[in-house]
Amino acid sequence: MTTMTRRLVRLLAAAALAFATILPSVASTAAATDKVLRVGTAADLDSMNPWNTALSIGFEVFTLNYDMLVGFGQDLQPVPGFAESWSHKQEADGTFTWTFKIRDGMKWSDGKPATAEDARWTFQFALDGIASQGYVGAGYIDPDLTNAGVTSVAAPDATTLVIHNTDPSDRILQMYIPILPKHIWEHQTIASVNTFGNDAPVVGSGPYQAVEWQTGQFVRFKRNPYYWGKQGAEDQVVIQTFKSPDTMVQALKSGELDYAIGVNAAQFKDLKTQPNIAVVNGVTNGWTMLNFNCYNKDIPGGGASTKALRDPKFRDALGYAIDKPLLIDRVLGGYGVPGTTQVPPFQSKWHVEPDTLRTFDIELAKQKLTDAGYPLDGSGQRLDKEGKPISLRLYLPTDSPTYPKMAEFIKGWFGELGIKVSTSVYDSGTLLDLELPPTAAAPKHTANWDMIIWAWTGYADPNPLLQIFTTGFIGSTSDSLYSNPTYDSLYVKQAAAKSDAERHTIMAQMQNIFYNDAPYHILSYDDTLVAYRTDKFSGWTNQPANGTPLFGYGSFGYPLLQEATAAASPAPAGSTAPGSSAGPGASPTPGGSSSASGSALPILGVVAIVGVVIGGVIVLRGRRRSDDEDD
């Protein structure tokens, strides 16, 4: 999210300097005749290696570089990707066999054959990593295989991939795992992949290949001459990082930029009035949250500053001291709704409101803290059960100026409870490391923090956002270090449910457990605000109808762009205003069968997602939402 930034006279000078020092450095690398699509974001790429990226910009990058086995259409229905068609059958033992037809003659961007063996190698590499250490790289994409119940994979010939699995759903068609070229990656091990940079130029099968990356500035892509699918009008794509939201917006207004994701509310309203610019308010399948360090073991030299954070009653009481509607109004400019559970209402098929909702009531919060054994001392400071004053550390990532503004409100509210809050800001990579507890693989981690404000983006299926809170993910993607055996068992049961109704019932229990135990207070289901120019490219298409054109599922929107004609293209369907009803009730439900094979099972829980985490879905772990997807 981005806050409303001050519009000062010196902004124009700063913007001019930015254009002089950044934009020409990118432009100089493009041929004079090339049509370049320039995409602006506040996020900075964390890794070119798909196994190691944790942020949505990384997902956007790897889906330009690589195909997934099966792609996603406008309504998130399965469409041809690395595989052009597929079929399945149920075996006598109740397991399933899926056969994927890999298109004949497909090539990698370096001209070498792209075959079923590449897909087999990719999935086997992930299966081996899961078997040996439980995850691969950062652990954000490999869980797709286990969630889809994949047990084995084979490539009997160059155009046939056979996957055996135990899952009755079609989550196998939603795996958000890029198919990698074996001849580039085959020398990597489960250990070495952690440090493999996959430096540009990248070899892939996607529509555009990364040829240059300058950290903190931009990633530049060129058209893949061997891409099998539809070609967009753009010869090159540049995803550029802007440290100043105002500078990004000025670049869009001047025509130096074609697309901006993550504009703030004030900018969004201003851009509505600008010529040759369209705006889209995309509904987010994700959230912004305040999370707590719930780790229940002592860590020498680390861990939370007070054991009170291990107590669900303590965390629950703090929730009554958070005015979520005020945060949405004052910080998000009205572009969002109050958060409750880990399944966003955007996934209307699965979202269940908690049985007992908290309301903003400082006095009730005080009483609940006292009743739970956390009294005030004579000076008005809240004490933990060891008699120590409670003073909480709140950490924030640098990629959003909105988080500090939320933090100031929370600091004031908790102060009224007698709890002091101090804030610190870290870059995303550092903060990801700080979150982690010690493990056998990384014994030096100390989880030395109390609270964090950050965000997640989900996927088509709820599993990624549900599994963040399972005990098994402590040490990888769990950022609350929360553990509840009942929740764990319900997660397994819902994933194996034989019907939607059964799964919904189990998921409702999980959402209530999550809400009552309060490892998070989900502050908001906030919208994604984007703007783009209509005088250079047309064909902008939201994915889905109430999402956004780019930063969605896969590379969907890029090949659809055309050169603009004299008539500016209209805003895509789904552009909405603050407080509108687009979202849960408006999200389309994709069809249940693939246009490629016609034999797919009904999609369980495939619902529309905002274009991000975007970015940001697909049955895999949720991806960290960076500033480009907020507000």
C-alpha cells in the first residue's frame, strides 16, 4: 500500500532528475524501432530464481520467463501452457493418472527443444527436495505438488508427461510451478539452488525473457522468438522500480511509463481525470495484517520480548483496540474492507465470517487484558504474567509507506492499553530472515521480533493461505510461528474432502480457530489500484473481470496488448470506486472444464483473484505481497 504523499513543488524537479538518471538508462538498451512496454511498481525484485522469490514481483517475473504446465485464462480457467492438452482417469485403487500432451516442436528461448523431459525433471526436482528437507529454496512454490497429491511423474516420450496423484480435485491443473529447462538447471542440487542466481539472460519458454536486471532499478525483457503462443505488440517489457510513488505517477502522466501498479488513493482519484489514462480498482484476494510472534519455545538471545504473545487471550484482547474501518478510511482512502479471516471474502465460495466478531472498544480491551492476567501497575503500564512491563516491537518492511501510517494508529491505541510500542523498518529480505526461528538448516535464526505489519496475496484455491498457519511451515513461510494441532488436522481433512460441502464445513472451523486464536489481526482486504495509458497500447484486459490487466495469474495480459489506434481503449470491466460492491459478490466462477481437454474435473475453489499477488494465487503457498499490490 502507499500512503497519500505530499505534492510539493520540488516534486517536479525530483521527477525530472529521476527521468534523467533512471529512464534513459533503460531506454538506451532498447533498439530505436522496438516498442517497449514500461511497467512501474514500488517493489524491487528479490530473486530471478523462481525457487527463491518470496514477493509478487518475483512471481510476475518468472511467469514472463517460463510457462507453467497449465496456464490460466481470463476467468482463471485452465488453458494450454507448457502442455497443450490433458486428460485423466481414476485407477482401480482410487488414485488418478493424468496425461499431459506437450506440444511437438516447442523450443526454449535459446533454440533447444522443450520437451516433456523438462517438465518431468522440474517436478521430480521438487519432489526430491520435499522428500529430503521438506521444501525447495524459499519454499513458496513446491507445496503445489503435495497439495495436488502428486506421487510420481514420468515422461515416456518427448510429448507425453504422466503424473500420478491421489487428490480427487483438479488442483493438479492449478500448480503455479514454472517448467524449467533441464539443460540449464540439471546441475543444481537441492542445496545449491538456494544460492543459484539464475542470472539474466534467462532461458525460458515464456513470452518474454529477462535479459537485464539492475537491482533496485529495473528488469528488462525481450520477446522470446520461439514462444509458441500469441505475441503481443510490445517487443520489450521493462518492469521498473520507483522509490517514490509520486515519481512513478509523474512518469505515467508524462508518457514515460505505460502502466503503474500500487498508486495510492489520492493519486488514483487524480488520475481518473487525466487524458489518455484509465484507472482500475482491482479487488484483492489477500490481506494486510498485524501478525504476532506466537513461537512457544524459548530461544536464547531471541524470540518475542514477552511470553504474553504466546497467549491467545492476550492477542485476542489487542484486537478490540484496533479500529479497522478507521484504518481503511484514513490510510487506504476507502479502498478496502475490514479484515477478519485468512480466507478473503473474494473467495466467496469458502469465506466464512467468524461466529463472534470483535468490535473496536478500548475499554473492553482493557478489561479483557486484566481478566486474562495482565494487570496495570501503579504507573499505568500493562504487566505480563512474569510481572514485567509489556513493551512490544513492531517491525515494518520498507516497501510501503502505508505500513508506518497504520503503525502510528496501532501504537496510539495500544498505548491506551498501557502497552508501549516501538517501530523499526527493514528491507523485505532482512525482515524475512528476522521472522525465522532456529532450524536444523538455519540454526542462527532467532525470531527476535514481536509484531509485524505486512501483507499476503492468495491464489485460486484457499490452501496457500490456510497452510501458512500449520505447524509444519514454521521455519519456512509461517510468519506467526503459530501452532495448533487441531488446526493442523483440519487442514489435512479439508484438503482431502470428497465434496465442496464437506470442505466448506471444515474450512469454517479453521477460520473460527484462526480468528479466535488471533495469530494475526487481519486489518484489511485492501484493493489494488492501477492506472495505464491508452495512447500507446490497447487491448488491456482485466484478469478476472474485477481484477487488473497485469500482475495477475501468469503472463495472461502481456500477449493481448496491441498498438493503440486513434481511439483510446476504454477502461476494462471491473473498474470500481471506493466502497463499491465489486468483490465477493461480483467475482466470476470459472467453468470447470478445460478448453484444451474437456475432461477436467470441476475446479474446487477456483475463484477470481486480483491481478498481482498480485500477484498475487493455484494451490501453493501464498506469496508475499509487496507495495505494488497494495492500496
